[in-house]
Amino acid sequence: MFEGQPKGLFALALANTGERFGYYTMLAVFALFLRANYGLSPAVAGTIYSSFLMFVYFFPLFGGMLADKFGFGKMVTTGIIIMFFGYLLLAVPLGGDTTALVVMLAALLLIGFGTGLFKGNLQVMVGDLYNDPKYAARRDAGFSIFYMAINIGALFAPTAAIKIKEWAENSLGYSSNDAYHFSFAVACASLILSIAIYYIFRSTFRHTEGGAKKANKAAAAAEPELSKEETKQRIVALCLVFAVVIFFWMAFHQNGLSLTYFADEFTARSADGLQAMCFNVWNLVLVIFIVYALFSLFQSKTSKGKGISAGVIVVAIALLCLNYANQEGSVAVSAPIFQQFNPFYVVALTPVSMAIFGSLAAKGKEPSPPRKIAYGMIVAAAAYALMMVFSFGLPMPQTEIGADGQPVAVHVADVTPNLLIGTYLILTFGELLLSPMGISFVSKVAPPKYKGMMMGGWFVATAIGNQLVVVGGLLWGAVPLWVCWSVFLVICLIAAIFMFAMMKRLEKVC
């Protein structure tokens, strides 16, 4: 899985892991913070949440344009610095008045712009590692590894957000609302780690950083010059893919909005037995160790390697059994914790996905990236079909006025946590088919002189999808739950049908 990859991949992936850990720690509690701290309705909180996600993924378009002129490395470093000041502002507890709201919005703008300079350009640098012919065949696998590293950061984020908030409340005596800011402060520390990794291992990828002239010369040397017609065909194909992924992210990022509302208001707040084991992130880490050790056991070429892998499996299983035996009663389940399941599944299933597609490739049957994206849309539709079926008969969301005069969401049902755990599993299958493959497709198909801008275009599509996440907030409480989920089901199916209709044109440029 990791063999034959350029060294720079691991350095860039780790740098991104640090930044993503901070981002997802903040995002895990952000929607709930907006409602609790400012007394916002689900629709207004959803509008702010989705607008922030939109800016985070829209600014890479400008970041890519700037990088095409000034260099990718400069933009990555500048982006981290700007993000740091944004998170620093967000970490200051200023209360819930108008001034605090304005400062919060300013912080979100800085974070969005800094991410725009950092995220897309880092991914272009990853793609450029594979311009070397000896690595070219490993591009898709490399982006799967890179995507897995992002999710390692995201895996620990919900637990970190909850634990540090509880620590601020219980040990430092902060109010519930002020304690949220400690979760946001984690992002500042994670960015320091990210920039440290970037500069310590810079020598392994420095050749991908250069300015416009250097980058264009390198691209021209690595790829044949394209005619105007070929350039047009590639850009049109990319724009068709961008149009489809808008609707995937609209549905997928309900995990931070309507699906989190569902976790807060409709899902049981405790779990016991084996189910309770799922809500301890360290148990999930042990499962990940078992998965990777199993792959190592069967792929290792030496008896020593097989022995080490077998030992890891035995120790991990023993620790899981010990944790189960020492578990006392039920464990509390808070809404943000469900967001750990998606990154857990990504990390655990990436080697499975790579093994499946590797086997298909060896037989000449691996689906093209556009076809994988279309399959991903169908899988996402299946996730919302599951939510729709199990939401029949559930009451409408309810609110009441709290002691401070602000609206408070009411917990009205105790649906098994297994519903959301299963939904996130299905959504993750869709994500693995769409996201890393889409990024790889852009890096491969984009005309050399427009690479930064085209990667920015991928993020603009993601941004539009993230802005449309607000649909979940607008539907919440306005229609029955099953209707809310059926909207996303239908949208994903329509996008999949469109993708298949355009398949010949898309596969022509692969």
C-alpha cells in the first residue's frame, strides 16, 4: 500500500493532517455552538454554518490563481498564518452579543481565506509529485493515502472537542457557552504542528513548490503540449464533474448540520455493551490497527513481518476485550461524537478500497474515475434512503424557550445510535468512491498551465455544495423528517443519472 510512493507524499499528508485536526475539532461543535451561544434558530445557524463551509472551499479558486503566479509553497505558508489568526479570534470568549457575533464572522472569513491559500495548493503539490514517470501509475493510490491522512486528523477531532469543552466546564469553571472556545483553541496548536512538519520535511517536496515560470517549465517537460481543442475538452470534462460533485457535498456535509441535529434531538443519549465500545475513539484506533495488521500479515514477504503483524493483531484484540470487561454500565453519547465515525471508516476502509481497485486494475477491469464518482452518488443516495425509512413515524423537531429567553431544542426520541453509525458507513463508501478519485482526476486531467485554477474549480464546486447544505437547516422542523431525507436521496440519484449520461465524454479525457 505504502511501497513505491514518493517521500514527499507522507510529509505533505502529515502537514495536512495537523491542519485538518484543528479544522474538524472546531467544526464538530460549531453548529451547536451557534445555537447555544447566540440563540439562533436551526435555519439561521445552518445558514452561517453552510456559508462558512462555502467560503472554505470557494477561496481555493483564488488561492490557485495566486499560486499559478507566485508559487504553491508561498501560498501554503501564507495560508497557515492567516488561518492561525482566524482561529485565535474564534478562541476568545466574548459572550453572545452583536459584537461577539461580528468578531466570530470576521474569524470565519480569515479561516476561510487562509484555507483557500493552503488546501488546494497543497493538493496540487501532491499531484505534481506524480509527474515523475516512475510514480505516475501510483497517483490514485497516493491520493487515497493522502485522503486517509486527512481523516486521521478528523478521527480524533470530535473527541478532542468534547473532552476539552468538558474540561473547561468542570475543571476551570467556565460556562457551557464559553467552554466551546477552548475547542476552537485546539486549532491554533494544530496549525503550529502543521507548519513545523511542513518545514522539517520540506526537502522531500521542495521541487513542487516553485513559482509560475518554474512550475510551467516543469509541467511542460513532464507532459506533452496540448492543443486548444484538447485543452477545451479537458476543461469541459472537469466542469461536468464539478457540476455533479456539488450535489454530493450538499448531501454529505449534512453530517455537521441536519444529521447532527438528528443526533442531538432524536438519538439515544446513552449506549451500553458492544455499542458503547464504538463511542471510545481509542477502541476505534485498535480496530484500525487490526485492519492494517491483517493486510500486513497477508502481504508481508518475510516471516519476521508476518510475526510482527500477528502480534499487533493479538495485542489489539486483547486490549479490546480488556476494555469491554472493564466497561461499567452505559456511556453518555453526545451529538458531536457521531462525527468521528466518518473519518474512522475512511482510515479503516482505505486499504480495503485500494486492494479492491488494485485487484480490478490487475485484471483490466478497474472503473474509470468518472464512473467511480457516479457510483459514489448512488451510494450516497442509499444512505439517505436508510435515514428516510427509519424516520417514518418520528415526530417533528420541537423547541421551547429556556430560562434565558432563548429557544432550546427538545430531545423528543431515543432512536438507536446504530442508525447514524450505519448511515455514516454508507456515506463513507460513497466518499471513498468520489472524493480522492475526483481530486486525482483533476490533478491528472487539468491542463498544466491551469492546474492551480482547476484544482480551485474542484473546491468551488465543493463550496457551492457546502452553501447548499443550508437546505438541511431550512427543512429541519418545516417538513417531516422522512421528507427531509428524501430530498437528498432524490438529488443524489439525479446527479448519478446525469453522470452516467455524460460518461463517454468524461472517459475520453482520462
